[in-house]
Amino acid sequence: MSSELIDVLDENGIFTGEVLPRDEVHKRGLWHRAIVVAIINEKNEVLLQQRSFNKEKNAGMWDISVAGHISTGQDSLSAAAREINEEVSVLLGYRTEIKDFRYMYCFRKEQKFGENFIERQFYDFFILRTSGVDDKTLYFQKEEVQAVKFVDLLEIQKMVDNNEIVERPEVYKVLTNFLFRF
């Protein structure tokens, strides 16, 4: 049972004052907030992670660099930095500052993965440009991640077409528009 505590939101994204364990939030299908971060290297490639085969949703599928819940009392940016460090161990250090994170937008998503797993989330989507990150030397949390790799937009589109990547059309559209400018 997960002990991570989550702030419960209403359908408009307003904090209700209720704080519950993550498992309970999903079991009851309550609205809450999460983050998605696309880490982009100097070649305009996006870091993808393959989700662990033990995950309760989207097991074994490729996903955007980092995604995760915002813990109670935490803001989106600190949750993004925490998830990056936990999942793919990109140590941000002193060379990465808050200004390096680009907030793109927020979107709502509802999905049912089973009778006791209903996801109703407001996602805050960020892009983090970084250099000197090599997917061959990244350490990742084995409970969360099977593998990591950098890919270009063409490869992401192929993965979408082949249903190899988590369904996040909102993210891929904004990401594509962002990268075409560079």
C-alpha cells in the first residue's frame, strides 16, 4: 500500500482540503495533480523511459522522460525535480535552475485501468533542456524504469503509430510544436 499522500482536487483543479494516500485517491477516482517532464538534449532528442513490467498501468511501454504525482503540499516544479532524480537520476545540481524548466501547460486526463484504479489527473507539463546527459550512463530506479533512450520526433511518431508509447497525444503535439522551432 502506498503511503504517498496526495492533495485531492475538485473537477476544476481546486484543492478540496482533503489529503489521502495515493492508492485511495486512485481507488475512489478522485481528481489530483501530476507532472510530466520532457528532458531534451542538445541534439533536440527527447529522453524516453520504458516503464517497469511490474507497474500497475502501462507496464513495459515507453513513456516521456518523467511523470509522477505531486505529493501533498508540494508544488509542480519541486515535484518535477524530485521525479527526475528518483526515476532517471539526472542529477540537476547547481547548473540547472528553475528558469531552465519551461512550463508548457496543464491538461486534464481521465482513464480507468481497472475497478480499483481510476485516474483523474491534472498534468502540469514541463520541458527541461539540458546538455551532457548520456542515456548510456544514466542510473534509473529499477522498480519504476526498465530502460532509457534518447529519440528524435520521427521515432516518437513511429512509437505512437505502433502503440509502443504511453498515450499522451496532448504532450506529443505540444512537444512537436516546441521542437520544430529549433
